[in-house]
Amino acid sequence: MITFNKISKVYSKESAALHDVSLKIPTGDFVSIVGQSGAGKSTMLKLISAQERPSEGMIVIDGWDITKIRRWQIPHLRRQIGVVFQDFKLLPKRTAFENIAFAMEVGGAPTREVRATVPHILKLVNLAERANAYPDELSGGEKQRIAIARALAYKPQILIADEPTGNLDALHSWDIVQLLIKINKLGTTVLLATHNDEIVNALKKRVVTLNDGKVVSDKKSGTYKL
Amino acid sequence: MIGVSFFRILRAAGNNFLRNVWLSIATTVIMTITLLIVMFLFFANVFGLEVINNIQQKIDLSATFMTEASEEQMSKVVRNMEQRPDVRAVQFVSSDEALKIFRERNIDKPYIEESLAELGKNPLPASMFIVATAPEYYEDIARYLGDDQFGEVIEEVSYEDSRDMIQRLISIISTIKNAGFIITIVFAGLVILIMFNTVRLAIYSFREEIDIMHLVGASRWFIRGPFVIESMLVAILSVIITTGIIYPLLNGIAPELQRYFLEGYAQQEGFNIYAYAVQEWPTVLGLQLAVALGLAIISSLIAIQRYLNS
Ligand SMILES: Nc1ncnc2c1ncn2[C@@H]1O[C@H](COP(=O)(O)OP(=O)(O)O)[C@@H](O)[C@H]1O
Ligand SMILES: [Mg+2]
């Protein structure tokens, strides 16, 4: 369960990126966060992964109040939260396999476990045969699937994806969304920030709409119109 | 798990070193020079004190007795001297003993024996050697012995005033120390500056990895460790190189130093700076490690603090 309690986030004095947002996301949910560019979607996700701190309010994740999380505690939080970005953020000099292994290794996973787990995850994202390819040799959709695979390396309870289809064509976008649904079915809470209305409408899952930093609608099986 | 992490951090540190290999080499060279200066100061200090100590031991005051002086007169003077609070020890050498010592010393020179035989009697006077409790008392003691009251007993008082020389030595040593200290500080600053930039460059060339490490929840130690350890590797490498330079060097110059500065002073086994360095290796190594690791850790932590906290 992720709880936002009266969250405000002010970057600079003139405007608030988020304003008085309250929200509850039960474990296992699939939530799309939609809204125009600048509405505050990324900010919301960054607050969850403690890349940013709220200016006001309280954030609780699975009973853990992370509002004033200490720096040394952040790694513990991040290992429970997989993150995926529009620009993939893969290491160009490492293969698909190595990119995933790197994430596990820096988290301290034993080499044996890394060797056993990475092929598993690659299979999960349907890229087992591309294990030794470098990011340059992969399509956008494949890159994003590797990025998702990396996010899954720790078996996180939560996966946050910030415009994961932003750089992809419709076909590849749909691939990614299918993958996110699959991951959600395996029990992971998925938060998807997007402004792709086609995807949102096809998903038929919970939709939270942000506008100017405020929640303007929160529907169980929502739609989104630009 | 800690073992695995440590090995990975070590590997990452090695990668850092190689990725900016020229900068790493430059850092190692400057660090080595700094350590050499520190070592020079250390050994100059040890050696200087040893030289002073030797000269101090060597200051002695001796008085030769008149050939006519009786045993009684002489032992009275000796006792008189022994009672003085500024006198630590008095050694009386009778004229027979003096001859014996003289013969022993010149055992390899047959002509000495011949001329002694020709002379028919012992030409050597009895004498006494006086050791004062502190160097500054010698003058007083010498003046006292030169007094008229001993005129019939004491032939000659001789003492060499080495206080000037000691004073000069002490001031030379302290000059070396001060200059060395300043040079050390300059070089230490240089080490910190260069190392700081090495680490900064390493952080820069690993920024993508670091970003991802942050995102996937790598521990702070795992992110910082390689940069600190890379600096420590440079430090240890410098210590190894420095040690590899100083020991053969000391071994080479020790006999020269001994001949030049300590010849004639040392009564027993002479002071050998190389032997000292071998015997005191924990101090020598410890001092180097403390300086090298200290500089490495300080500079890398500053760089990390500045460039790795976002
Ligand atoms: N680091 C930042 N510093 C200052 N302003 C920011 C920062 N990040 C986002 N903002 C501002 O906050 C608002 C919300 O941004 P963001 O959360 O990125 O929106 P979205 O992801 O919905 O496009 C925008 O007005 C944006 O300009
Ligand atoms: Mg955004």
C-alpha cells in the first residue's frame, strides 16, 4: 500500500508541482497516472522512489513513513521499487545481460544468484536470445524491455514507469504495456505515468488524472481524453 | 555477501585506476615524491640526533698529571673531582695503564716498541678523564682544574669545546626540518589537488554507472567505495615504490655517512642508518602508510563529497 497524505511539492516559489495530493494505492494495483506535460506525474513517481522529498504532507509505503527518509536508508527503499524511464538509462558498454547483472551486483547479490536469475528475467521479458547484445544493437522496444528486466532484478514490490513508451512507436508501446500487465499479474504494484490516451483507454485499469499538480479525477476503470 | 561486495568494489577500483591510467600514474609519482621527502626528513632527523649524541659523548675533559706527582696527591684530586655535583664520572689512568693501552694500540708498529726500549722508561704521564653531567659544565670544571691549587699536581688540562659545533648541528637540523616541513606541506597539497582531480575524473567517467547505481539502490559504500579504494591503491603503490627506493639507497650510503660523520666518535659498534631502518621497519612503513593513506582518504572523500552527492 502506497499512501499519499496531503502531499505538496514546491520546486520554486512561483508554482507548485504537486498541490495537496491524497491517494491510496493498494498492493497489487495497476494505476495509470495521466495528465498533460508538466502536470506533476514525474514528480509523483520521484516522491515514491525518494528522488525528491515532499514539501508538505506524508508518504507511507507498506507502513514505512518515507517522508523524512534518511539518506542511508534510501538504498533499502530503492531495492523495493523498480524504476523505468522514457530514455531507458542502459549502460552502453554493457550487454543486455550485463546491464541486468550490474544492478544485481551493486545490490550485493552473490555471483551465483546473479547467474541464475538474469536468464530468468530475460525470459520473462522475452529477450533470452538477445542476452549478449549491446544497447546499440537493440530496438527501442527491446531496450525498454531490458530496462524493465533490470528494474525487476530485485523482485521489487512496486514498479514505477515514467513514460516508458514515450520514445516508442505504437506497436512497441503496446508490447511494453503487455509486459507491465504481465508483471502486475505476478503480484507487483505497477504505477504507469503516461500521456498516451490510447494505451490508457485500452488498459481499463485505475486512472488518476493530474492537472496543474492536483488530482482532478480518480476512476476505477478510467479513460483519458487529451 | 560482504566478501563478494568487497571483491567487486576492489575490481571497480582497479577499473577506475586503469580508465585514467596516466592521471593515476601522475598521482602515484607525486605521492611517491612526497613520501620520499617525508622519509628524508625522518632519517635526517634520526641521523642528526645520532651525530649530536656521538659528539656529546665524545666531549671529555682530561687532565695529565705531573710526573712528579705522588699517588696520594693524584687520588686526592680524583676524589675531589668525584665529589663535584657537576661531574658524573672520573676515570683515572695510571702511567702504567697508559703505557699498556698505548702498546696495545700500536701493536702493529714495531718501531714504537723499539723507541720505547731505547727510552728506557715510561714516557706516558698518568691522567684522568672527566665526564660532566651536562655539556655546559665542562668550562667550569676545566677552569677549576687549571687553578693554582692544583699547580703542583696537574700538568695540563685539555678539553675540546664542541658546544659550538653541536649548536651548529642542531640549527642545521632544525633548518632542514623547517624547510622540509614546508616542502612536505606543499607536496601534500599537490597530492591532494591531483588526487582530488583524479577522483573527480573517475566520478565523471562513471557518471552513468553511478546514476544507475543510485536508482537500483546500491549502498552508499558500494558507490563510494571504489573511488576511496582507488586512492588507497595509489597510496599503497606509492609506499611500495618509496620503500623500494629508500632501502637500497640507505644501504648504499650508510657506510659513507658513517665514515664521514661518525668516524672516530663511535666507541663500539658504529651507528648504521640502514641497520636502523631495517630494525625500525614498522615505524618506517607505518609513517609512510599513515601519510599516504591519510592524503588519499582526505582527497577522495572531499571529491566524493563534492561530486557524488546528487
Ligand atoms: N527539478 C525541478 N526543478 C524545478 N521545477 C521542476 C523540477 N522538476 C519539475 N519541475 C516543475 O514541476 C512541474 C511538474 O513537473 P513534472 O512532475 O515533471 O510533470 P510531468 O512529469 O507531468 O510532465 C513542472 O512545472 C516542472 O516545470
Ligand atoms: Mg514527466
